Amino acid sequence: MVNFLRKIDIELFLVLFLLSGMFKSLFFSFYGDNSTSIPFTLIFGGLLVTMILVKKEYSIQRLKNEFTKHVFLILFFIWCSVSTFYTSSENYVWYKLIALGTNLLAFYSVLIINKINVKKFTLYFSFFLFFFSLFFFIINPNSLSKNIPFHTKFNEGYIQGWYLTLGQFFAANIFLAFHLKNHKRIIYLILVSINLILLFAGRFPIIMGLFSLTLLSIYLVITKKINREMLLQLIKSVLVILFINGALYLTSSNYKEIIKRTVYRFEVLSSNTEIDFEEKDHQLSSKDKNYSFNKRLEYFIFSKEKIFESSKSILIGYGLGSFSKEYSNEDKRLYPHNIILEIFFELGIIGLLIMLGLVLTNIKIFKSFLTNFALLAVIILFLNAMKSSSIVDLRVLFALYAISIFHFKELKPKT
């Protein structure tokens, strides 16, 4: 068994760990969430560490040699631990501390691995994104008609948020696609990623997808990599994608439901809902077409007022996991949907400066950001985290950031 596992690429174990949260959601959809639920992230994390050791694909010396490039992440975790002594959260804080530890595991696993094959990583990452996407579209949990297939055997509520998660991952994957050698594969992977982002109809992932395409266009123009062969392949690929979409629309009622929701989401985006930016707006209801946006605005206003309530709250914050307790007096998972606000609120200016140190100590990699596609993927995920996600949900971001720092030589474009 051990010999068999040794033959499996370490990149596969890494991807399984990074996407373990989605496997957990899928499991809960079939069997439900209860007190004996399986800790998928810890299991896959343990498997990743075990296989790094078993396959002997690690370099502990790098921890010492590259100490200045990662010391601030250690300091950040230490500061999070210190904040547990003054946080208003009694229970959720411990879950959040463990979850933050999985971010460190993602970062340091990549750091100590001798060599990451980014092409293999991209292929495995893409495969599982397509797998989850296929499952999502078959179930179609966000159908406007609420006609959910397999409803009696499957609780679709656990995967309803996948349209945002998968949308941001595909937006980042547009850049990772450039590590493939074959132009045809690159073009198809990019076009299919964009197609799926549009079908998921997550408004911000769509914006990020278009932003990714804009940066790629700038890169191709600057490097003069566009040629006649590539343009012809692009045209052929677009026609194939359009044909497949048309065929699915004509033959599948489920696909028509997906398109209908996409159109509806864009109509909501363009609606003329007036919002008072000066009031807390505690009277929002789920019937409001812009409910999610307004709720984020409410979190922003609340966070701003609480952060600047005193010099103490500015300096050290309210403690790890405290946002929900301060906002609604409930000790549960809740966050302001902006990681800068989240860090500032819970860990103060000290926490923000420590995280800034992690960026500044690796500032050199940003000088060649247009050719460091893993870093561009990190930027996409970071921008998404500025309006969604908690800091504990960023394992993929931390892993890609480590790849962009410690495996930069492997990141040179293949096109």
C-alpha cells in the first residue's frame, strides 16, 4: 500500500488537501452534518504531510535558508494565539485557530517540498474543479424553479455556495492554465473556465474572470506571443464551446434553468436599488434583491465603528473569532466579508502590520508579476477575499503564494 502511494504525485495530495472543504460539503450533502462528522481537512492534511515524509520530497533546510520570507506568517499565528486571551469568543475561537493552522500547513507544505510540478498541480486542480462543477450543475441547487433533482436523497443546501467558490477558483485557474505546454489545451481550459464562471453566475467571480482575461491580453501583447496559429485555434475553440452550449440548451431543461438563473443574476446586478451608505440599515430582509450586498455593507459600517471605538480596539482588536460575538452576541462563524476588515477588527493594527510584513519581505516577486502566473492567481483570490470569504478559507491562496515565492523558477510560462 505504501509503495502504491509513493507512486502518486505529491501534487495530487496537495490539491486534495486544498479542496478538502468541498469534499466535506459533498459528504454532508449525502449523510448530513452531525457531531461525529469526519474532519476531512485534518485527514487530508495529515495524509499530505505523511506522503511528503514517505516520498522524501522535502527540504527542511529551506525553512532556515528562507526564514525571512516566512517568519511573519509564524508571527501572525503567534499573535492570533495571544489574542485568544482577550477575545470575547469562548468556543468558535478554537475552531478558527485550528482552521488558521491549516492555512499554515498549506503554505509550509509547499515551502518544504523540494519541487512542485506546477503543470501537474494545474491539471489535478482543474480536474477536481470540473468534477465539482459537473456535480453542481446536475443537482442545480440554486434553481429558480426549486425543482431540485434527487432532493429526497441529497441535501443541496450544503453546496449552494459552490457557485462562488468554484467561480473564484476558475478565475484564478485561468492564469494557472498557462503552465500547460500545449496551446490547444491552454485555450480550451481558459474558455471552459470562463464559460463555467458565466454559468455559475457569481457576479464578482465574473468580474474577476474578465479581469484575468484583461491581464492575460496585456501579457500576450507585451510579449508578442499572439500569432496566426493561436488566433485560428482560438476561433475554432470558441465555435466548439458555443456549439456545445447551444446543443445543451436545446436538449436539456436543466441547462435552460441554469441559463435562466444566470440572466436573473445579471438583472439583479443592474437593478436600481437605492442604498443609504450613512445608516446601518438594520431593516434589511432576505426579500431584498440586493440583500447580500446590503448585508456586506452593514458589516462594513459596523466593523468601521467598532474598530475606531477606542485606542485598544485599534491597536489589538477584539480577539480572534470575536466578530460574531460583538455583532450579534452569538459565538459562531461570522465575518465581515473582507479579510482586511476581519484582521483589523479581530487582531488590530498589529495583526495588519504583521500580514503586511509577509508581503513586503517578498516584494521582489511582484516585480515580475506578469510572468509569475501563480502570483496572479493569488491576486485574484485576494481580491475575491476583499468582498467574500474569511481568512480561514484561504488555503488555496496561501499555497499558491508559497508556490509563487519558493518555486518561482518553475513558474516561467511555457508559451
